[in-house]
Amino acid sequence: QTEFKENGSRKKNIVILGSGWGAISFLHKLDTTKYNVTIVSPRNYFLFTPLLPSVPSGTINIKSICDSVRTIARQTPGEVTYLEAIATDLDPTNKTVSIEHKSQRFNIGDAFTNDSEPIETTLHYDYLVYAVGATVNTFGIPGIYEHASFLKEANDATAVRQKLFNQIEASRLLPKDSEDRKRLLSFVVCGGGPTGVELAAEIKDYIFQDLSKFIPGIENEMSVTLIEAQHNVLSMFHPRLIEYTKDVFKQQGLNLQTDTMVKKIDDKNVYAAYRHPNGKTEDVVIPYGTLVWAGGNAQRELTKKLASKIVEQQTARRGLLVDEYLRLDGGDQIYALGDCTFTQNPPTAQVAHQQGVFLAEHFNKQSKIEDLKYEIDSTTEESKLNKLTQRLKRLEKKDTPFEYIHQGALAYIGSERAVADLSWGDWSTVALGGTMTFFFWRSAYVTMLLGIRNKIFVVSDWLKVAIFGRDCSQE
Ligand code: FAD
Ligand code: NAD
């Protein structure tokens, strides 16, 4: 990386932590010729999470929704250094980040498997862009880490698929009337947010549309259960779409257990409390073969560590506190975005993406301001000086705060049907559900996918499934 800009002034160091929606949207829009940019993340690819629930069923190949960070970096106009490492600590006073590289496989819950000594170093930043996302919230429920799978990272999705196959194959050694066989063929998802709903719907499709052709009769033996603590699934959607989703689930034979709060999990059962309409609770036991926990987000250890070092963050329980320019409250030149923050906006890819774009535009403008100031300092000619000063004033005036524009929410609910809560500005919201919405859902995602390579891969995955069905072999 070159130390200086074209005009001779020193380039400032931006360190970006993360390679998810917030970080990559920021990198995409940043004029990387104006800064020394280093991106640090244990994940050397961007993961298009909206299609992750389609991976365990084999509708989408995991590689189709991953895009290499280095490829993305190469597409920016300047030089970007990518370091495959995890940030382990931050020193907001001295503006440093401690990072370490381990031989690793990125897993949920900040857990890394490593078999070699980590290599550590420290980076200095002028600006820190903190976009490490969130981890899964287990609410301290016993047994989740030991027995459940998750759906947060790429390898979570492939692990769910493997588990499903293993349980199906194991069940086939047992007699048809065996309780254990029934259990092994029971796929249970805990958490009726969009992650849980989409995954349950995809698995149900898979059983009915494809597995049933390879293992005749399995569709009558396998069950898919979705457990949700609240009265409704997809609580952020329009009530009409919630009812529509419930109807579709009923038609599909998907077992929806709302008002059911999971309390404990062991290697075979989920223990929960069902709340009757009269308010009384009853203990229920739900046996499972494959279990996926989709209970929502919690802050990463690093985020908690950072918050603990800053007085203004002491009340930050659900995420870092930032102002309307995404500046970390109490942080010197630290910006935070995406799921690691707590704002009035939901923790979604849409929000993280818009924040990333906003922040990049802010930095691009900031660089222009600094360039102008540098020129002003080295100019003596009166008329030029006036012009430059006017330009500087105009640029400085343009600083507008971040404003989230909600474009709506989409979710796949199975049997080629989706629900969509769409909004166009403040004046119109539309709640749609059905097959047309499904095609809209697909086209929206193809448009959103970052590169042409991913678009081609995803469309060809869908085509392959339409022509040949989903793959039923275990990788
Ligand atoms: P992430 O995208 O999670 O990225 C965090 C990055 O930080 C990762 O690269 C991670 O490797 C890295 N990291 C972690 N720890 C460290 C560390 N210590 N040091 C350095 N780097 C670190 N939202 C929607 O709007 N629409 C959808 O359809 C949708 N579908 C989803 C489906 C699923 C299955 C899931 C799990 C989420 C979905 N979301 C959706 C939510 C969306 O994915 C998140 O809101 C979004 O990813 C948040 O972006 P982020 O940049 O904050 O975090
Ligand atoms: P979520 O927070 O939206 O839903 C988690 C669900 O788990 C909640 O409904 C909660 O009531 C339930 N739950 C928690 N503890 C429970 C317990 N003990 N027993 C039973 N149920 C319990 O989480 P998510 O679905 O992972 O979504 C996370 C974020 O990502 C959200 O902001 C969501 O909007 C976004 N997302 C969006 C899409 C989409 O737009 N299609 C898809 C996936 C995720």
C-alpha cells in the first residue's frame, strides 16, 4: 500500500473488522485510493445469508452464495489488504486492534477449532469500522451448544444437512414401529423468526418433493416441527401474512407449536413449557433426530469487551450505541454498523447494507474535504483560495445523518410460496403472499446478490432443482 495520496498528503489507515453485510457494503462503495484499507475477518468470503436456509435442503449449493473477500477487494479502485484473522482485543485510547490467526474453521458461538499456535499482531488505525455482526442467542438454555445445530454460518448449513442424512440413514436400521426410528426422523426447529420459518419450509419441501422419490414412504414417516415461544411466527410481518403462513404450514403438514417456550435440551428431547389459551402452562417433551436452534441474536464477546472499555457504552446491553452518523458513542474515530449495534432499526442485511453504503459515502466525502483543506493550506493565490473555500463549505454542509429506508421484508414459507411486506416510501405498504410472491422473492434475491458469478450460480442451482430435483446424496 502507498503511504501518500496523489496530492502528497498522508493516507489515513482504515481498519475494517468483519466481512459480512456491513463491512462488504462499506468496502464496495469506498474510494480505496484515498485510504490505506485493511480488512480483518476470520471468514475470507462474504456470505449471502438470505439464501442460507436453502442450503441444508440442497436447493442452493453453499459455494453459490459465498464471494471471496479478495475478489471483492480487487474490484475496488485502490489497494486493500485482507488479513484472515480474528480481532481479539481493542484499545480505543491508543487506537489499536489485536488480531490473531489460527488454523481455523469458523464456527458459531465464537468457537474456533485450532491445531496450531496462533500468530498474533497489532494494527494501528486512524479509523476503525467495526462490523463483526452478532452470534446466536441461546438465552443460557442448557443443552443448546452440546446438542443443537445452528444456521448462521456456511458450515452450520452443511452440518445441518449432514446431520439430517445421518439420522435418516440410521433410522432405516430400526423397525418401522420403533419409537427411536420415529425420533430420528423428526426434524425440529426452535425459533419461529424468519430463519426458523424458512428452514422448516425448505426441509418440508425437500422431504415431499425429492426425498420421497429416493426413499418411498419417508414423507409419511418424517416430521418437521417448528417451536415458537410467542403466539405467532414471523412476528414482524403483517398479521394477514402470519395467518397465511400458518395456513400454508397446515396444508403442508408442518407441525407448528406456538406458545411453546423451550427450557432445556438433551441428546434426544426438547423440554418445553406450553402456554394454554387460559394462561396455564404444561410441560411438553418433543423428541428430535435433528435439532436446529434459531432463537435470534446475541452480542459477540469482543463487542462486550469493547463496550466495557467505554463509559458511554456501559448501558449497551443489546448492542453498541452509535449516533446518527454511526460513530460509536464515546469512541474516538470508531464507527460501528450492522448486527453488533443497537439502534431503532432491525438487525437485518438490509440495514447493515445501507449503513455500509452510507459510511463509505461519508468517508469518500471526508477524504475530499481533507484534500481541499490540504490544497487551501498550500495555496496563496486569492481567487483560487476563495473558490476552494466555497467548495469546502458546500461539502461540509452536505453532511446528512443516516436514514434507513425500509424496502420491505420477504420470507419463503414453502411449496413455492413466499410472503412479502413491501413498502414504497412512507405512503404505501403491500402485504403479499403466494406463488407470484415466490417468483418476486427469487428475482429480488438474484438482484441483490453481489457479483455476476454468484447470480449465475444461484440461478443455475434453481434450474438444476427444477429439472433434476434436489440432490439426495451426502457430500
Ligand atoms: P455479518 O454479516 O454477520 O458479518 C459479520 C462478520 O464479522 C463476519 O464476516 C464474521 O466472520 C466477522 N467476525 C466475527 N467476529 C469477528 C472478529 N472477532 N474479528 C473480525 N471479524 C469478525 N437479513 C435480511 O435483511 N434479509 C434476509 O433475508 C435475511 N436472511 C437471513 C438468513 C439467515 C439464515 C441469517 C442467519 C440471517 C439473515 N438475515 C437477513 C440477517 C442478516 O444476515 C444480518 O442482519 C446481517 O448479516 C448483518 O450484517 P453484519 O455485517 O452486521 O454481520
Ligand atoms: P428472530 O429474533 O427474528 O427470531 C427468533 C425467534 O425465536 C423469536 O420469534 C423468539 O420468540 C423465538 N425464541 C427465542 N427463545 C425461544 C425459546 N426459548 N423457545 C421458543 N422460541 C424461542 O431471529 P432470526 O429468525 O434468526 O432472525 C434474526 C434477524 O435476521 C432478524 O432481524 C430477522 O429479521 C433477520 N432475518 C431476516 C430474514 C428475512 O427477511 N427473510 C431471514 C432470516 C433472518
